[in-house]
Amino acid sequence: MIDDLADATWDSELDDLFLCIGLRFGRADLRRRMRDYVRSLLGPVGRENGWQLAEHAGHRTPDGCNDY
């Protein structure tokens, strides 16, 4: 089981990564969608399809999580 310190460290390092990568996305909404998508991929989602990733990220539809 992950303890609180490891969880906080993981969150902090992931936020630092998002700050570096986020510069590649010109719009704030796309940066947030990328962040939510990556967090969903790394989260406890049973099957990683567009609907379940979007649900875990709190989105209404899987539009940003689908591979077209």
C-alpha cells in the first residue's frame, strides 16, 4: 500500500512533469485535458477505454480520451 508521503511525492513530481509538458499545448483547456488523461491512465481504472478514462477524470463524455 502506498503511504501518504509517497502519494504526495508522486503528485508533486507529476505536477512538475505537467508543467514541463504543458508548454507544448497552446490552450489551457488542452493542458488540463492532457493532465486528466495521464492521471486516468496511471489511476485505478479497470479497463482503460475512453469512457472509463473520461469517467475517472470527471469528464461528461470521452471526447478527449478517445483515439480517433
